[in-house]
Amino acid sequence: MAAPGGSGVSPERGTTPAGMRVLVTGIGTFWGGRAAQIIEQDPSVEIVVGLDTRAPTVPLERTEVVRADSSYSILSRLVRATEVDTILHTHLLVDSTTIGSRALHETNVIGTMNLLAAAGAPGSSVRKVVLKSSTLIYGSSPKDPYFFGEEAGRSGPARTRVERSLLEVEGYLSDFADDHPDVVVSRLRFSNVLGPDLDTPLSKALRLPVVPEIFALCFAARHDAPGIFNVAGDGTVTWSDVCRIVGRRRVPISPVGTGVAAGALRRLGIVDLPLEVLSLLRYGRGVDNRRFQEAGYRYRYTSAGTVEDFARSLRLRSTVGERQPSYRYDPGVEDFFRRSPAVVSRPSRPRPPTAG
């Protein structure tokens, strides 16, 4: 159980190239929205374009938002028109409780295929593709090693639709990297994450009274780090330790009866734990995170530190409640804040010149 954090930058690898043009897919997700927020603060980044089927959930100052269908069929036209050189693909879905099988395949597999077709088209401006994948690709079983290295394979076939879609997507990325050696392709496999603004099956379970990191993406965008990288905090944390740190009581469930118990919780509307999460709770999963650190990245939190930070956010929320109104994207309002002469510009965040 771990979560990414930290924003370490390796000085020997240089800084963001001047005039960088970035496309962020999944701009309406937690990952895409926060990544765009960080990237658009860099004055050397010329253009930031966000693409999704839905509006952003966070305010963005200069990211141009484009709506698309779930298969991202507009990608080829968009890449040609904007001449982006870097794509952050954060749009992959890893929570099977939120979407049906057909929509999951269209979003993950077809959407990625359209992205790679746009990036690999003749004369394409794309020189870097960063994929936000998941350690779900390794699975969880009693035959697994204590830690998965990036080159390790699964000990058994994929059992869930999410895992199968991730394997298919990464296969396409591998073929694309082989066919386009001039493009830097980074695959970041994120471990299970916790955070006050994240809704995952695990975080939902930990908010119950009784229970059964963004910077990594930006680092890969700003630095050439081709290859596969596990993204997880140092150390491992068992589910019992997670519950203890968060202050939640556990209901002991036999491994044989886990699926039955999870089905009962789902039918009662308490929490939905998909098969891939149940396997993780049964057998655990450790990943070797040294390769990404060797590339220059530094984690802000250890695995235990991430859980402790999540526990603090739960205590704060129970004390003060939800004080902040939810952000609602409106194109007209966003255009006012970006372009109206009534809005006072802030010199602390200079706007790069517009390409023309």
C-alpha cells in the first residue's frame, strides 16, 4: 500500500525545455487536473491543452480545455492543430466500480490507440508520451514475489477487465516505443493511492467507521525518462496497519469468504470492492521503486507517511467539515478570468507569449 508524492527534480537532467507545448488527457480527473495546474505555472511552458469527456474539477488559469468523446477520436486533429510536443495520458480508468465493460474498453484501449495514432502520424510534432498506468498490471496472488520489479511479469493471467485493459494498453505503448525511437515514452505504474481529494474503493472503505502523487507525472514531462517505472513511496504498509493508523476497526473475514462478504457490502450500498482490490487485500503487492529514484525523482512521503497524512485529513474533515465549495467549470467564466481587462494580472506567474 503506497502513494506517490514529492516533487524532486534532478539538477543534472536540466530544466523544462523553453516553448514546451503540452497536451493533458483526462483533464477532468484528479490526476489530469492537478498535473495541468502544476505545468501551467511553469513560464517556459508555452501552451497547455486539456482534453476530456467532462469539465475540469479544479480551476485552471491558462489551460485550454477541449471536450471529446470517450474514444478521443478528435486527437489526431487536435495534435495537428496545436503542434504539441508532449502528451501526458492520465485518462486511463483503474476503478472498475465506476464504469461498464464496454465503456472501459473504449476509454482505455480505443482512446489510447487513437492517441498513439495521432502521436505517430507522419510529421507529428509529438516527442514525448507519458502514460499514467497502474501496478494493478502485476495482479495479486499467493505466488507473487515480495517486490515486483519493472521487468517482472504476472504470476497468472489477468482476471479482471481493468487488468486486461491495462495489459493491452501497455502492449500498444511498448510497440509504439519500438517503432518510434525518436519519441521518449515513459510508463509510470502508480501504486494504490490515498489522498483527501481522491475517491477510490480503498479510500471510500477507510472513511467508513468499520472497514473490510501528481508530481511524478510532471517530473516525467519535464525530464527525459524513457522506460517503465514503478511509482510508490518507500516501505510497505499492511491493511491492518492502514486501519490502525486511520483509526478504523476491521471486521475479520476469511480469505475464502472475502468475495461473499464484499458482495454483501456492495448490496447494502456500503462500499464496492472490485475483484482486483479484494485480491490486493488478500495477498498484498509490493513494488520496487528504485528505478524512478535513480532517474532523479524524490518522493515526498513514505508509504506509512501517506497513510498518516490521509488520517490527518480525515480528522480535520470530521472537525471542520466541508468548508470549500466545489469548483464548477464554466467556459464563459473561465474566458473572463483569462482575457478580461478587468482582471488584474499577477507578476508572480508570468504568462508565456502566445504562439503565432
